[in-house]
Amino acid sequence: MRRLLASSFGLGLIPRRIRGSDAGAGTFGAALAIPLAIAVDSAWLEISLVAVVAVAGIWAARPFASGDPGWIVIDETAGAWLGVIGLGGWPFVIGWLVARVADITKWPPGVGAAEPLPGAWGVMAADLVAGLYGLAAGWAITAL
């Protein structure tokens, strides 16, 4: 059960089965955030659900979190979903892309700093910080 949840219902396992590598698995997990966000039309409900996914992800990833295996992508699902809360149209796209780029590159302050947190906390925290950057970018575009 933990492996299924940690891999975002198997999405994180797809690249290894196709290419023999976990490279790109995070984007599969982040892609799950798109239909989830579209399906929920209340920002408050989205916030609650992202919190539930984050807590469940920490629980699910705990036994596997040593070294942050690439197939654990529930953190990308939570972070990317956080990056698009309450957004639509181009701001949604920008929020999702900024969250992904921030997570992949670790360049914004706080993203890389969150990774060394112990175990599953570090796995999840980095993506949530990246999601906050995505959310800020999406809302900035909305404000313009």
C-alpha cells in the first residue's frame, strides 16, 4: 500500500519499466496534479486535499525515503498541485511549470535547503517549497 501511494498509484514506476531508469518519474507524478486540480473547483478544498496528500505522502514514503528514490513521486504530485491551487488558464500552466522547474533545478531559495530534512520530510518539503514558488508565479500572472 505504501509503495502504491508513494509512487502516485504507480505513475513513478512507469519510466523504469519503459526506459530502465527513474529519470523523469517526477514529471509523471506532477502530471497527476493536473486532473486533480481541474476536478476540484474550490481553492479551500484543494488546500485541504494537498495537505492530505502531503501527510499521506510522508507516511507512504517513510520506509523508502533513504536517498530519495526517483520512483517516489507523491511529493511531486503534492508540490505541483500546490503550485496551481485556485488558478486557471495560463496562470495554471505557469504555476505548474514554475513548480516543476523549481523542483528540478533547486535554484530558488529554500527548495534545495528543504531536501536535507530527515527522511520523508525532506522528500516532501522540497516539492512543497517549489510548489509555493509556482503558486506565487501563477498568482502574479493572474494579478497582471
